[in-house]
Amino acid sequence: MRGILSDIASPDQRVRLVLATRLVTIAGAPVTLLLVMTRVPVAEQGLYFVFVNLVALAQLFEIGVGSLVVQYASHELPNVRWESGGRIVADERVLRRVRLLLGRSVRWYTAAAVIIAVTAIPFGLILFSARSDSRGSAMTLWVLTVVATAAYLPMVPVVNTIEGCGRLVDVQRMRLVQAAALVMSAWMLIPTLGALIAVATGALLQLLTAGYWLLRRWPALLDLVRGARMQSTAETTPELDRLYSTQLRTAAVWLSAHLATQGLTPLVLYFHGAVSAGQIGATLALTTVPYTIGMSWLQGRLPDFGALASQGKHRELDMTARHATTQAAVVCLAGVVGVIAVIGAIHQFVPALRDRVLPPWPAAAALAAAAFVGLLLQAMAGYIRAYRAEPLVAVLIGGYAAMLSAAWVAASLRGPDTTAVAFFLTSALITLPATAFMLWRERRKLGVRVEVPTGDPA
């Protein structure tokens, strides 16, 4: 335990950079949230969190769904060398695999972007039209936010391939600039032009920052991407065929997780109005902070997972995954306690903001505990993905669907508090044990004896 705490206090450079990116967002979040709760009308607060959840889709694809691209690319890590301008030096067979990986993944993400655009735009228009207090300029800003978010997605596999092939530090520095730009723009625009304009601007900044970074730092790699996209789509390998099908399953898992959690806000908006939606949206923003920080200890080690699996170092992979998961769980659990205390302090000592968040017990505590469960679920899924597989897709999608369904029923019958509790109980009593059992069963099929890496937060 002493070694785990020491690693948490002094993580390696990769984890530090991932954590720094998270901390910029997290450290800025209280100020952003305070601006929203004090400078934004109560009715608009609920809409703000619906908009934010849309922009979060880009981050979901980048550090969530894109983690599979990172791990596929990391299998080539021992065989590549980078030169200036983003030129990859490697054996022709390796270059061909990288080129095919880029071509197939960019096409896949472009298709995903189109699907998101054609589904999110009408969804938002229908949702806002259903509420008389949600019409007007919100619809125009919604369309702008959807388009900017969708346009960003084709860049994601290029960034993730760079990360997986040994340049995680460079990628995290770019993401750090992205995070800082989004936070600063939110601080400037929320009190002046409005919260929804701030979110739309943030989506544009996210797109422009990554685009400029790729054009300036990685022109040779972009040439490789253009060449890969022009190749015959029939050219492939068994590994890429497997990636394509696995990518669909991975996307389904991450989108299910995102919709299950962030779907709470539009559910409450629909059944109980914008004020209640603002409360649950603000509470979710606070209670997901520990999850976001804890995931830093996992994301910084994902390239290691794939590299170890590719070399057949199963025991070393098991130890690395277990260690990283335990660190993440300890950090997340400590954060959960802290966030519940903060929400309790708001209700006790800041009466002006009391109506902007859910009560600490049981609602906020339930959402914070659900975030901790979410961390364990992603740790298990990330571990098995190192083997270029997604065997947990059915149980995870089923679990997330059960969580959202329970929340839907609770929201239709009762208020936001009951919705939050129903969401947590389903995650803890159904989704988590079912996923752990499936991982244990699938891990045995690989022929390697190892414990399920759910960590020990104690």
C-alpha cells in the first residue's frame, strides 16, 4: 500500500501530463460552475449542461473510444521511430500496417461524425421545441456546436495513433493547451455573452487547436493519412478487420456509458423542467470530477497495456493493470468523499446556491458513488482491450441500458433525487458484478491465470 500511495504522490511523466490536462479542466470547473450558477438564468442552466454533454462526445471519442486506436497503434511502438515533421521511420511492413490503421480509422470516425450530426441536430431541435423556455437562439447555437464537434472527430484517430506510437507526451501537451483554451473562453464568455455561446465557442476552439497542431507539427503524418485514405478500401489485414469490428463494439460501449450518465440531464429536463435539469447537471459536473482524475492513472498506462500484450508479457501486463487500477480507485474514492463534503458545505453555508445543486444525501452521494463504479467498469474494459478484443460489449451495454431505464422510470414517477438513487443502485447491483463475472470468464479463455483487475480502494 505504501508503494501505491508513493506512486500516486509522484506519478511518472506520462501520468503527470495526463493529470495536468485533467486538472486544468477540473481546477477551472468550480469557477465555471460558479459563473453558471450565479450569472446564468436558472432555466438556461439546464440547457447549458445539455450543450456541454454534446461537446463531451468529442472527448469521449478521443480518450474513450479512441483508447482502442491507442492500444492497436501501441503494438507497433517497439518497431517505429519518429523524425521531424511527423515522419515515421520503420520497416515497410510496419509502415503499411500504420497506413492501413490510419486509413480505416479515419474513415470510421468520419462516418461516426456524420451519424452524430444527423441524429444530434434533430434530437436537440425536438428537445428544445418541447420546452417553451428553450427556443430561440439556443437552436442556432446547438447546430453550430454539433457541426464543430462532428468536424473534430476525424482528427481523433490521427492524434490517438501518434499517442499510441510513443508520442503520448506531445499529445498531452496539445490537449493541455486545448483544455486551457476552453476554460479561459468559458470564463470570459459566460458572464458577458452567455453560457450557450461559451459552449459553442469552446467546440470551435477544440477543433481549431487540434487542426493547427496537426498541420504545424505533423505534416508528414498527414500526408500519410491522405495517402491512406486514397488507398483501396479493399486493402486490409486480418488485424484491421478485427479493429473495424472491435471499434464498433468499443464505440457502442463508450456511447452507452456516456448516454447513461449524461442522459440524466435531458431526462429530468423533459419530465421536470429546466430548473431541476440544472440541479442534476451541476451535481453531475461535480461528482464526475473524481472519475476524471482517477482515469488519468489509467489513460497514461494504456500504451503500456497494448505493448505488453503484443509481446506476450501477460504476467507483467496483469501487474501493471492491477497497479494502475488500484491507484485510480484510491484517487477516485478520496475524491468522492471530498465532493460530497463540498456539496454538503454548499447546502449548509451558501444558501444562495442551495437550489442550484441536488442535496448531498442521498442524491449527490448516489451520483458520486455511480462515478466510482464507472471507473471500475472502464478499468476492466481497458484491460481486456489490450488484447485487441471487446468481449464485454454485451454485458456493458446491457448494464448501461438498465441504468438509464431505471433512471427513466424513476424520473417519470418521482423527482431528480430518486432518479439519481435508482441510477446508482442499478450500476452497483447489476452492471458491476455482471461485468466482473464476464471479465473473469473471458480472461480464462485467454489461457492466462490472473485476478480480475478491479483494484482495491482500501
